[in-house]
Amino acid sequence: MEANDMAEKTRFKGTILGKELTITSSESQAHMKAVFELANEQLDHIHQAAPKLDDNQLLTLLAINALSDQLNMQIKRDEEK
């Protein structure tokens, strides 16, 4: 079992696209607040660039962008080793 699996988890309420979500996380409340704020900022940018997209399309693009960023960071870390 990894250390994160053993960490105490707490509930966090946040809002995405005007809808309140409650999630369970081992991250701090401040961290999760920052994550939700960043997600909403990025969703606003995507919406401004493509105003005809519905919420599901916006969320899909946000997820793909986040995964692309994660993959690029992993590639960079692997190259630095």
C-alpha cells in the first residue's frame, strides 16, 4: 500500500461550471481550492476560444489538456534523469 493510500482523506466541496461537487481527497483544503480555481479559469479560457461547446465538451477538453500537460512533464522528468 502506498503512503497516499494510508493518508487521511477529507471531503471537499467545490464548484465547476456552476455545479457544486463534493470529492474525497487526501490533499489539503487549500490545495483542492486552488485546483478548482485553476480548473474554472481554464474552462473559462476554453469557453472563450470555443463558445459553442457544451459543458461536457468543455470538461473533456480540460481533461485532455491536463493529461497532455502531465505527459509532457513526465517526458521532461524522464529526459532529465
